[in-house]
Amino acid sequence: MKTIALERKPFGALDVDLCSGCQALWFDTFESLQLTPGGTLALFRAIHEATPATRRALPAQLPCPRCETLLTLTQDLQHTTRFSYYRCRYGHGRLTPFIQFLREKNFIRALDPQELERLKASVKTIRCASCGAPVNIERATVCGYCRAPIMALDPDAVQKTLAEIDAAEKRLTTSDPNRIGDGIIALARLESQMAAERRREDAEMGIDLVAVGFRTISDWLHRR
């Protein structure tokens, strides 16, 4: 495992563990959702560069690296895209194969029926990009172990997703004068409201002190 430091939303950093041998990522709880656009792009580049000499298939039983409880294969949905990962039942995090992370972030897509037929004509068996298990594409269109569908890297989808990520990163890092101005006005209003509230509280406290003073004088006169 190699640890990669990435940008976190709304600020700060997070560490993601990457295993090039098993082609998988470990995210602690909610870290996948906390990546900034720039962090997602940096992780995409790290996945692209992680090409091991020998690919290891994921074992049948995967223990959580935090509590050693067996991870559970989980199917999830991002907008209209289905993807899967292995999660800790106690919420410590999830193990996500590279291919499933790319699917979650819309870098890849499932093959359509025509593409699948053309692939069957030239290739009989492929390795599942998600878990490494063999898939006989003449009899199945999904992995028999992890149920991941046969997918392809779509250049158009990659370009579109990269453009969206780049635009989101620019919005995140570029100062917006209008937004800054609105923030200054909102802060000034808040300070004005707080000052008014403090004046009201001071006035009420002054009235209470005067009332206490009158009662003290009255009691003193009655005792005399």
C-alpha cells in the first residue's frame, strides 16, 4: 500500500491508501465523497501510473485494515451509474477497486450490446478489471464473483469528466468578487445584529440594576 495525500472539501487534506498490486484504494469513512475536484484528478493520475508487473486477484475474503472484520461487497449508485466496493460493516471505510472508482467518477462506462458482440467475436475470456477473476464473455456479461459488468474506458467520457472536474476546481480556487462582496455585507449585518443585541442586553441589565437599587433603598428606609 502507498499513501497519497489529497485535498479535502471544504479544506484540509486526507490520506488515501493505494495498492498497485491489487489495483484497489482504501478510503476511510466518507473520504471518497470529501475529495475536491483537484483531489479526484490527482487520484485519477495516480491510478493511471499504477501499472504493476503482475496483477493480483483480490482474495475471496477481505479483512478490514482497521478492525479485521470481513468486508461486505456492496452495490451503490452515483446519479445513474452503478458501481461496487467492499465496505466495513462497522463504518471504518471501504476498499474500492480502481475500475469501480473510475466508474463512480464517470471515467468509464459499460459496453453496449453491439460492442459486446464485437468483443465476443475476437476474445473468449477476459480478466475482471474489478477483482481480477476470469470472465467467459460467451456465457456472461458480468463477473461471477464481484458482479462487476464488462466495461470500457470511454475517451469521450474521460474528456467530458476531466473538463467538468477542471471547471469545478477553477470555481473552487478562483476568487469571485460578487461572492466576496456578498460575504462582507452578510458579515457586516451579522456584526450589526450582534451589537444591537448587546446594547439591548446592556439596557435590560441597567434597568435590573436600577430596580435592585430602588429595592435596597426602600428596604433600608423601612428598617429605619
